Amino acid sequence: PAPPIARPGRRSLASLADAAAPPVVALAALLAGLAVVGAPLGSVQTVTQDEAAALLGKILVVYVVAAVLALAWWVGVWFWEGSTGKTLGNLATGIRTVDAGTRGPVGFGRAALRWIIVGVVPLGGILVVLLSPRFDSSGRSQGWHDKAGRSLVLDVRGVAPTSSGYDGVASLVAGGPWLLYTSDAADAEGRG
């Protein structure tokens, strides 16, 4: 059988896990970078004006690198979700993002669009993710970002892998129950 639509609670947990990862990456980069440049963390130092200017310049570089790493993380997530339907949160909760029509990958652009809509206004964007699927009258629990990206989020826990050559949104985790039922797979198996 086709995997069911993911419930809003599971989707919310995945979204929160995904939103927590970039700040952790940025914080790790900041702490490591500040230690490398010799910034006094939690202590006070007396320095000359020239030493302070040099240190501030180094700290600025650390902040820029941390921001670039956080952005690179998001771009990587967009590629990963666009080609496989997976994010860290999706893996943890057993859900996958798929094209609403074909149940295949949504692609980079539509995956990015979904996240951009969520992030336009931080608090408002998160509320869109958490609340808008609850008001979808189609029964598919699509949020505004899903509708804009023409995507669905499916619960793939316990879904048996397909036996056709096309595995839909295939798993990167060997042996995991992450493969999705697709219309192509159903046709190949005589179920479509």
C-alpha cells in the first residue's frame, strides 16, 4: 500500500529538528573560530587599540565563516531533500517529502522554495509549518509551503521497499525502511 500522509505532530518534530541543526553548526564554528583567533572567551584582557582592532577583524572573519557555513548547511539540505525527500528531521521521524503528483523527488528549486517560505519571517514561518497543515481541507495535511512547492509529506515508517528499478525517493541508509511507494513502482509490480 501507499504510505499515509504524515501527521502534523510528526512533521512539527521534524521541522524543529531541522531548524535546530544550523544554529548548532554555526555555534560550533563560532566557538572553534574564536578559540583559534585567540578571542578571550569569558575573561577580560587589557589590550592596545591596535591589538583590539586586529582582534575585532579576526572575530568578524569568524562570524562571516560561521554564517557561510550555516547557509551552506541549508543549501545542502535543499539538495538532499530535493533529491531524496530526506532531512535530518525527516530521517528521525520516518517521513519523506515527495512531489504531490508523482511521489518522486521534488527537486532543488521546490525544496528550497518550501524552506524559504518557512524562513521568510522566523516566528511566522515556523507557525506556517506548524499550523497551516491543520487547516488543509483536502485531507492531505499540506501547509502553505507544501502547496507552493507542490509537495506532500508521507509517513514511510514500515513501508516495504519497492522491487522495481525505480525506488522513488530512495534511502541513503542501507536497510532502512525509507523507500517510498511510487506510481511507477506500482505499475512495474502490477498493482497500479
